[in-house]
Amino acid sequence: MSLRFAMLGLLEDGPASGYTLTLRFERSLQRYAWTARQSHIYPELARLAEDGLIEVAEEGARGRRTYAITDAGRAALREWLMSPPKPRAVRDEQALRLCLISALEPAQARAVVREHLAEAEQRAAELRALAEAADADTHPRGGLRFGRLAMELGRFQAQAQGEWARWALEQLGEE
């Protein structure tokens, strides 16, 4: 069900084709919030159109369609955003590995945590660079547009992961 609202949210940021929506997922949502493949996106676009929540704004060559959110779609998105979230199932392999790290020898555990720290620092740096590029651009909704907020969530998460890794290394007696 959340894929539906992720699609509406991405279309709230502007009309897009299925291909463009797939790219937006990969660039902004996939790592931090939701995963969707092209094989999931196109059927959901058809259901959203059938339900009147989006419409075909433009048709191009080879059947390419650009979709836009409708007023009913905006209302459904806003209603969903204001409702309390359902309990979520967590399936994070990296977090599971870190929870079970005590099964390793201390030197091995430190190596795993150092790798986690390096990845977190790299993600934070990448997102800082993307944020700087986004801030240099103009957008009708200004700095609070969807992608920018999601980017900052990812950056803060990466920073928190880095802080945790530095703390964990202290606990493990980093040499």
C-alpha cells in the first residue's frame, strides 16, 4: 500500500514517466525509505490511474506516458500523510549483523565496525554534496521540496551511523 503513496509523493514533485519515477526511487527513496522496481512501478501507475489519483498528462513516442497527480491524488496523499503509520516490519541485514557482532573476535568486530564507519562517512559526504547542488538550484517549492527533505533524512541517518560506529569502536577497545 505504501508504494501507492510513494508514487503519489514523487508525482507531487512534478509530472513524470514510469522510467523517471524508477530513477527517482533509486536516487531518493530506495536507500532510506522504500524499494520499488520498474516491474512494481508500472502496474501501480495503472492502478493509480484507474482509481483517478493520477492521469496521463502526455503521451509520447513508443507509448511513453507522462503521469501527473490529480486533485483526488493530492487529497489521498495528504490524508495518508496525516494518518498514524502502521507498525512496520524491519528487515535490515546490516543492522542484524551489527546486533550479532559479539559472535566475532574483538579484532574482527572492530574491522566490521570500521567498515561500517567508512560507509556511513562516505554516504554522508555524498549526500552533503547532493544537498549543496540542490541548494544551488531553484524550485517552485524552494528548499523544502520532497527530494531535499529525504536527502537530509539520509544525511542525518548516515551521521548517526557514523557516531554509533565511533562509539562502538571505543567500546571494542579500538587500538
